[in-house]
Amino acid sequence: MTAKLMGQSIHYHVDEHGVATITLNRPDIHNAFDDTVIAALTDAFTQAANDSAVRVVILASNGKSFCAGGDLNWMRRMAGYNYEENLRDSNALANMLRTLNFLPKPTIARVQGAAYGGGVGLVACCDIAVASTESAFCLSEVKVGLIPATIGPYVVRAIGPRAARRYFTTAELISAKSAHELGLVSELVEREELDARIANLVKNLLRNGPNAMAEAKRLVLDIADREIDAAMIADTSERIAQTRGSDEGREGLSAFLEKRRPNWIQ
């Protein structure tokens, strides 16, 4: 099934294995986004989240660059906004990023080229980022007198506060190698190897229980940076007990003991 959202800017495709690929398709302007594209991305992420047939989500883009952040024409319009208009606009961007970050399916960013500003935020919101050695990153907002506010929570969690304090303020270019070392990028490969590596990751993910992956992702989001106290220990004990008693948990354990494939593997 293929659906095109908001004209030609965003392509949405789900294959027969339940892999949804959401593709930015504005290569002539380096896949920069505006309010219309932000709305289309939010719709696409929501559609993938709510579709039980979708098992994995890949965020990709066409052309040389992954995403250049904000569209210049959109930025020109913003220059004339009042506070209420700017707040409405930024809330829409924040909601799009939140929808991607908390999407209850494994998400993979396919980064073939440059990611600037909000493009870095998209990468940080994905669970896994596979990037080309030709890619580069830049938190460029301060160059035009702005700050990386809505993407900030996700980027800080990806690279840590110390690195964020540097790159948020210097707006210097981050090489693919440095992005990998910082943790923004999960794996680096040659550009021609991107699709093969992502296909291998997808193959591995499709072997796993769909609900278990959603709950495992939620577990990480819920316990990261929290104190390991009695409440957390009780919470995690309850989660594993619920998982063991679920239909998927029972099927998975039975399949393992009976040396057969669980019913979610096609």
C-alpha cells in the first residue's frame, strides 16, 4: 500500500512485512520542512502508530540531504509572527517530534546526507539511526538568533548535556564520525551500504514480539535517568509479570520451549 500525504512532500508506504517507510520528498530544498510538512509528518507518524499491521518504521528522505531543518520561506513568514502565532507554530513542531519519539514501534532513521537544525531532532527522536559516512550534522539555530528548543530534550538525551552545551552554542559542523561517537548515530556505513544494513536490522526486529518491542521501548523511556528506588523496582516487577501473562508472552515462551516459530513471524 502506498499513500501520498500533503501532495508530494511526504511519501508513506507500508510493505507486505509491515515495514512503514516515511520519506521526506523535497530534495530540491534539501528536505527542509515548513508548517505543512510538519502537519504531514505528524499525520504519517500517527498513522503508523495506530496501524496494527505496521511493525517497524523507517524515516528516510530523497536526494542528497537528509533534512536541512526549517524551510527558508517558512522562516520568512515566522519573522512576521506575533507571540501567539509563534507559540502555535512551535507547539505543532513539538507535537510532531513527540509523536515520533513516543511512536510505539521501533523507528530507524536512514541518514544519507546532511541533517541540520530540526533534521537533527528527527534523528534524535528515532530509536536507531544508521548514517552514511558522508553525512554531517549541525545544530545551527544560534546562527540566526534562535535556539534548538523543541528538539532540545531529544538531542540532549541522545548526546548528553556536556556535548549539547558545546554544539548548541557553537553551531559547528559535527562530522559523521563525531556524531557516532556522541551517540546521535547508532551505526556508520558507506552510503551504498545503507539499505542493506537497515534491511538486516529490520529482519532482526521482525523476529521479535510486536507488543514486547513496544513495551520494551516504553520501559526505556519511563526509567531513563530515574533513581533506582523501591517504586521503580516494583514497577519493573509488575511489567514483567504482565508481559509473562500476556497472550504474546505465553505464545513466545511456548514457541521457544516447543522449538518452533512464534505466530508473529511470517
